[in-house]
Amino acid sequence: MKPAFAGTRGTVAIPFGCRVVSVLPREHRRVVNGSFGDRFVEGIYLHADSQTPTIRMFDLASKTELSVKDFKSYPDEFFF
């Protein structure tokens, strides 16, 4: 496990490889139909960014690495 947001009030421990879901704002370039389109990405937790209060995750749909701040982790669920 690597701590996310080490040294901040919101320090949490998220295990590498666990499932992460992040909500996207309507204005995000990945949201096709602002009000009714999918407004989330699902992926795998990689690590916490040491410079900003964000995490890096691997987006399963686009197969790219993203930096997100608003997320929900599921430490008991892993992708293999």
C-alpha cells in the first residue's frame, strides 16, 4: 500500500491495483452528452501524485493514465 495524499488531512491508504471510480464534470472532454452521457471513468489505482492532491489511475475504457481528484476507491476489489 502506498499512502494517497501523505502529509495532508485526508491521508488514506489505497492498495495498488484496486478498483477506482472517478466522477467527471459535465464540461470534461470525455463527457459526450453533458447532462445524460456517462460522467464517470472506472479504472485501476496506480499511485498518489506527490505534488498535488490527486491520484493516478489507469482508465480501462481508453487504456490511458489519468490524474483525478474526485474518486471512490474499492480496496476489496482488484482487477487481475
